[in-house]
Amino acid sequence: MNASPRWSQTTKQLISATFLILAGLLLYSFRTILAPLVIAFLGSYIFAPVVGWLSRHLHVGRGWAVALLYLIGLGILAMAPAFTVPAVLDEVEDLWANMGVIINKAIAWLAESHEVPFLGYVITLPEIEIPTFAMELDKVIDLLGGTISPIAGGAFAVLKTVASGVGWLIFIAVLSFYLLMDAERIGPALVSLVPHPYRDETSKLLVQIDNTWSAFLRGQIVLCLIIGVLTAVAMGAVGLRFSIALGVVAGILELIPSFGPFLAAIPAVLLALFQGVSYLPTSNLGAAIIVAIIYLFIQSIENNFLVPRIIGSSLNLPPLVVIIGVLGGATTGGILGALLAAPSLATLRDVILYVYSKLADLDPFPEPLSFASRVRTRDVRAILFDLDGTLLDTDDMLVERMATRLQPVAFLDRLYDSKRLARRFVMAVEGPFNFMMTLTDAIRLDNKFLSFGEWLRRVYGQRDPAHYVAVDGVVQFIQESSQAYDLAIITTRNRRDTIRFVEEFGLQDCFKALVTRQDVKRLKPHPEPIVRAARQLGYSPEQCIVVGDTTVDIRAGKRARALTVGVLCGFGERPELERLDPDLIVGTTMQLAEHLPREEKA
């Protein structure tokens, strides 16, 4: 049988254009069911891993796993009204009603009070003409209303479409059921539609897009819950009214990237300013400042601890781009458009980069350079070492002491290995501890803070060891690497302890710079220690390698734009370090020698 003739280029273009037009008309014709379709797809995408986990661990088919998931969901929905949902809704409604009163109080306060006492000082506020201020406030409210109304309108349209009848709910449930059933086959089916030479690249692109959406959607739900609970607990702890409602508001606004947390703080600060707090002996202004600091602290925990671990760097979009995308998404797609703007922009970026690579005859998924190649490319001249856990094994000794204290709590060992729990605890508190050190230094209380720490160590019988213990092989590695690179120590220890380590192992000639907590105002994860050490050595941070055992070290190195190496001989565990995507992870510090170019220092 003779093969059919090939289509000409013109025929291909006409057929493609026809299909695009028909797809657009079809999408427009079915626009009324677009919102339920999106909800069904999002729901099935979010819960697909749960179905897979149930299927694997219960040894049942995906259909039974989906049915079990539906039963669990229905059970939760049935029980929720019996517990907290009505009370939470009532509190949110009361908060909304009180905000109008508070805004009126704010206008009256600005009209009557022009001198505000604070910490023994009197702050003089400029006079404000209330009629003019009220007019400007109306303009701001109109502007915000014009921005928020598309979101509110879109949300109302979605809810109206979905809740207009039981039929829509059944449609979403049935569609989600079949999507969850076939979730594992959708990706391969899409790849099979692509011509064979492009399937490998298409698979990589789909994995990249899947990682973006997976991290954002599932991670955003976890972030909303954590931030909501943290906010509610913190506001309840200081005695601010409507603490649960403020937690709900913070959790919901967490869905809006970049400026959602800022919007969530506004009602809390206003409440503290005009109603005060119950559990702190301070003025209303002091209460408002404290509440603002708490929100900033929670935001700091989110940005520095939660987001890297939960969402990671899959989005990696500039804040301005995210804000513009959210506003544009809200205008065109309502609440769903605002929610999906960030991952949609990240997906568009990935697709554009792929298309650009193909147009420019570049490899769209190049193999990453080896660590040694990156060292050569950057003309690296210096290595900056953390001390504890990287050069010294004092971290392990601390973990042993803490694990010993945890052992009497027997159930902890059954639930979680006590050494691993101790290691995670110590690693988790390093960042907040460094933050407290930076804060106390800024207000000239750092010496008292350290004196208190020394007192605690004496109370619990903890003394400095008679001799330091170096990580296995690290002394020889330092002596050898100093022949090819300039070396420095960057540590949160004091200078006395750091010099003692250097002298005890005879490494005075190996290290050209020592940056301790007395030498900088801001400790790791701030990049200042790295920048200062690089400057002392006469290089830029880009010409340095930062070696450390915790996420604090890796984060500081990345912020300074240095190459980063995580070592597993201290507190750090591979999954924690991998989330920050360091340039290299090695078992011990001495193994770094295997990945460095064999070159002598000029």
C-alpha cells in the first residue's frame, strides 16, 4: 500500500490555526463551567500524592484509595461544625464590624492627639486637616476597592457557580474522582503525543512545571495553616482581641504572595493601637509596636525557615513581577486568577526559556557543571569555614548531651530517635539565636545576653573542654588546602575560643582571617560575615567557597553569592541542606579536597 502524501507546510499551518481557533471557541462556549473545572483539576492535583500513598501503604487499588479519601473528607466536613467553625465565623464577623469603628477612631485620634508619649519621649505629630484627610482616605479606599473588587467579584462568581446547585458539586466530585484515578497516566499520555525526538525534553519540561505547581499549591496550604496558627497563638498570648479571627485572616491572605502578610498585619496593629492588649503592661502605642514586631518576626520565620523548606526555590520570581501578576490575575480571573498568578508566571518563564533555547540552538536542559569546573570558572581564591560542626566536633558533643537529657522521656525515643530530635532542635534554634544576638547588639545588651548564657552553662555544669576535638582529617586538609587557597574562619563563637582552636592545632599560618561574633553587627544567615572575611582576604564573595554544616551557613553563603558546600559531620542532615540547593554536599569537611581543582596558589 502506498503511503499517503505528506502535508505541505501551508497545510500544516492552516490545520494548526484551525485547531487553535476551534479550541478558543470551545473554551469560550464552556466558560460557565471553567471555574468548576479548574477547582476539580486543582483538587485532584493537590491530593494525588495522598491517593498514591494510601494505595501503596494499604495495598489497594487507586479507586479504593480515592473512595477512602472522599470518606475521610466527608467525615471532617461533618465534624467541623460541631467544634470551632461557627465560633470562628462569628469572630471573623465581629472583627469585620469592629474595623469600621476603629477607622473612625483613627480619624478622631488624629484630629485630637498631636503629642504621643513613647519610651520617655514625646513624639509630635504634624497637624492634619481632617476634611482633607478624610477625602484622601476615601480616595485610598476607592483605589483599594477598585483593586480588590475583581478579586471579590471573582470569588463571588466562583462560589455562585459552584454553590448554585448540588449538580455542580456532584460534577466536581465525579471529575476529581476520575482525575485522581488516572493521575499517574496523564503525564505519560501527554508525552506520548509529542514526536519521539522531543519526548525526553518534554518529559524534563513537564517535571520542571510539575515541581513548580506541586511546591506552590501543596506548600501554600501548609504555609496558610502554619502562619494562621502562629498568628492566632501569638495574638492570643499578648491578649489581643479577635486573635482567632486574625489567625484566619493571616492564613487566608498568605495565599497572596509578597504583600498578603503586610495586609494581614494592618487590622492587628490597628486593634492594638485603639483597643490595647490584655496581658502586657504597656500603652496602646506600645502594644501596636509590639504587635507589629511580632508580625515581622513571624514573617522572618516564614521567609528564612518555612518557605525554603516547604516551597523551596521553584518559583524564584522577583517580588515586583509577582505583585503585578497577582493584580493582573485578579483583574482577569478573580480569586482563582490571583491565587494561580505566581505558579502560572513561573510556568510561562520555564516555557519561554525552553523555546528561547531551541531558537538559539542551545541545550534547554544542560548538564550542571562539576564543582571543580565552577571553582575554575569563578576564579575561586578563598575558602571560608564555619567552626562548630565543620572544623570542630563540638556540635556532636552538644547533641549527645541533649539526647541524654531527652532519654528519660521514654515515649520520645519510641516516636523519634532522641539524637536526631536533639540534632534537629539545635539546628532549628541556631537562626533565631543569631537573630537575638544581632538584636541585643543593636540595643547594646549583647554582653548581658552572653553573660546570662554563661550563667546558664555554669548552672547546668557545662564547662569548656580541656582540649578541642577536630573533625577527623580536618587539620591535614586545612594544612594542604592553605597551599592553594587563602583560608578564613567565620563563626558565631567569640574571638577567644576561635584563637584557642587555631593555636591548639598549630594552624596560625593557615588562616589569613578570623571573623567572630565580635567582628560583625549581623550574624549568619546574614551575609555580613562572609562579605567581611572576603574583604579582609582581598577578594569578592563570588571568589570564595563557604563551608558549613547548617542551613544558616548555606543561606548566608548564597546571600553573599559565594559557592556553598554543606558538610554532614555537624548538625546538618542531607534533606535539610538539599532544600537550599548548595553547590556541593559532602560527608565530612576533608572530603571537599576530592572536589577541588589541583592547583597551587599563585
